[in-house]
Amino acid sequence: MSAHWVLKILAIGMLYVFFGHPSIYAQMWERQLWLAVAAATCTVPIVTWECIRILIVRLCFDEGGFALRTPLRAISGRFADIRGVERRRGEVSVTFRDGNTVRIPWLVGNLDYIFQFVQQRLRP
């Protein structure tokens, strides 16, 4: 099993823990566990957003290009329009001829494979 799938399983588990037992928040309030309530107020939205990102981010390759879907937008590009690709820490940065840059996040899987795959399909 790849690390990508393990991350998805953990994200589903975290969402279940946060939203599968909503009565726990009422019990924390009734017992006046203010530190736990404050911690939940900060961590639940942040972890929920990250879990949604893990579950939704998709990268698909076809013969002519790629498509990247994230919670905020969907991006597609052709390999012929790519000017350069750069491997950075935690992401692959793809620069197009029109000056736009797309950052492929670590959430999609093996970044070294993605970097080499895109680099091989660049036209000189």
C-alpha cells in the first residue's frame, strides 16, 4: 500500500473522529474543559481543511498534458506549453510559456516520479 493511500485512510479516520461523535464537544463544554474546547476550536477547522485537501487533490496525466484538481480550482495544461519544471521541497513547480506557474503539491504522491515524468515530455 502506498503512502498516498495511507494518508487518505488517516484523513477519513480523522474526519470520523471529529464529526462522528459530536456529543463529545457538548460534554467538554458541560464539564468546563476550557483548554480542550479552545484546542478543538483551533484544530478542528485546520485539520478538517487538510483532510479535505488530502481526499480531493487529484493529478491525472494523458498523452497531451495533465490535469490537477484541488479544492479551490482545477488546472489543466498541455506538455507542449510547458517552459520548465522544477523540483522543490514539498512540490513540483511547472512553468508555462505564458508565464503562469502551477505548483503540484506533495499530496498527489511521488513527486520525484512526477518531476521526471513531466521533464521527459518537455519539448526542446
